[in-house]
Amino acid sequence: RGKRVVLACPTARAATVLAATVGSPASTIHRLLEYNPQEDEYKRNQLRPLEADAIVVDEASMLDLFLAAKLLDALPSHTCVLLVGDSDQLPSVGPGSVLLDLLSAPRVPRVTLDTIFRQDPSGDIARTAQLVNRGLPLIHLLHTPPKGVRPGGCLFVPASDEAAAAEIISGGLLDWLKRAEYDLDTELQVLAPLKLGAAGTYALNKRLKQRLNPSEGRDAALLGVSVGDQMIQLTNDYESLVFNGDIGRVTGVRPGRGARFTVSFGQRDALTRGAGDEAEGSGVEVEYGSKALGRDVALSYALTVHKSQGSEYPVVVLPVLPQHGRMLYRNLFYTGISRAKQLLVLVGSKEAIAAAVSNNAMQRRDTMLTERVDDDEVAPFCVKHE
């Protein structure tokens, strides 16, 4: 009571999910620190620190060294920092592995949360995630979709190669999901390890668009988007207040010469205004030229597992094939399957799944953060002991 607690996340999408879950404003760390992209400068720093008694950073596995340093630099000495995350998920895109390194330092206090809320804790999704995390075989994934499936279900659909997997995902599997009374427009998310290839996000987005929201007319087909298409923002646009990872929907298309299309990104809450501003947003509509497609914004029927981190979906479909090669490693697979809330469908080969489960040889990131936190001379300045 009477304490100022700030909620923040490394990405806009994660902050949106956090705000909706907790029911309190959440901000990206960049917004919280008042980052100015034109000057490449953070307005909040040691000279102008944040006003917070405690800060909670969710999805902390996505926090890289540079951003973590900027955040800590802007905090008063009395501020309590709580990092929440899963170190078994994908590491940050930027350098370092902050959460994992801190958890590896005995001096850093931690609490392990073992109650599952996203999925049915007794269901196959939760069971699959636990087995993957432990590097154990998924012997229960032996059946194809039945007529019905219980909540928390996990299904396996065999596919001989990428082309076969893409045909299954955009064809018979969509039909089965529709018969099972899943809303393909609001509940389904296809994820993929890669962008390229027949079962990568580029190709799958084209296939899924044609099935779920086909273009009408030659001009609309040439533009590549139609009213109702699901989209994802790929860049940070501070002027329009849309950020990398934001999900929207096409609300208008003007084909022909100088073609344009409009995407609505829905409510803009305290996420885009900074955690200290309680004003309600009214939604953001952004107009794009045809050259922006694929550069600033893209179809989002299929997303990479990396782009999905920090999100959750009722139904997740994930192709796992030998052609995914170097991307078949455990924490990517674990991150992908743990996005599903009600139903997980794996399409591919058991051999590829086994390879992903057994491959825990992620490239080590040597940062010396663990050693510095545990150093007797440095530790008193890093960890507060009660």
C-alpha cells in the first residue's frame, strides 16, 4: 500500500499480454525509459531516474545486456527489481542471457513458480512441455486428430516433407479444426521455426491467406492484402505509436497506382503512453504504401516462434521437419509448444521432433555476468540482502 509498482516488458506484445492479464498498465522498457530513436538516447537515466518503489519485468528471458543495463541505470537505489521469466525459453535476440546468468548466480534470490495457468495442468500440452524441458521422448504423440479432443490436447500429424506439411496445414487440418468448432479467425495461430521454405512463414502466410481471407479482384491480389487480413508490425514506429510485434487487422485497401492499405491495431492503453500515464487510448490506424508490406508490416497467419514469444493462443499449429535443420533445438521447440492454451498440433516427423528434444546445444553466451554478481567485491552493489 502506498508503494509505486511499475510493470514492464522487453516487447510491446508481451506488455500488452501482461496488462490484459494483470489488469494494470504495462509498458515496454523502451517507452518506460523514454527512448528517443532520432537521438538514440534514453531520457531516463541516473540523472533523471524513474519514480518507482518496485519494478516487475515480465518475459525477462528476452532481456538483453544492453537494455538491462539501461533499465538498472535509471532505477533509484531503493527500487526493488523483480524479473519474471522462463530461462528455458529462447534467449534474447540481443547479446547476453541476463535471466539465465542471474539464475546461475547463487547470491541472487529466486522463487520457482510451479503452478500452470496457461494450459490445463493435467493436459497433454503441459505434459509435452515438461517432457521437452527434461529432454525426454514424446511417446504419447502417436495419434492423428480424432473426432474430438479434450482441453489441453496435443496432437501429431505425420508429414513426409515441407510441401506435404504445408498442404496439410492449409488444407485438411483447417477443415478438421473448423469441424471441431474452433474459430479459425480468432483462435488459430500457425508458428514455424523458419521464415523460408515451403513450411516457413512466408509460404504458409500466402497459403493461409488464400484459404482464410482470399483477395477479391486483380488489383487487390497484386497488392497482397485484403480487408480483414491479420497483420504484424515489424518495426517500431514511435510517431504512429505502433511497435514491433503489435498485431492488427487490415481495415481498408486502396489498390491501383499508389496503392495503400490501412491497418487497425486496436486499443492503445498505457502500454504506448508510459506506465505513468493513465489516459485511455482510442486505437491506432496506420496507413501503409505497397512497399511497406514485408518491410514494416506483414501477414501474421503464420509467425516465427521468435515473434510469438511473450504471446499465447488458444490453438497452435507447429511444423517440425528435418528440413528445419539448425533450428531444431530444444528451447525453440519448447517456446513454440508452450504458446498453446487449448490445443497443440505438431505437423512433421517423429525423427525431427526427437532431434529437437535432444538438441540442447545452444551456443553458449559468455558474458561473465554470473561471475561478477558472485564476486565478493562486486556482489554488495548488485544484490541487496535483508
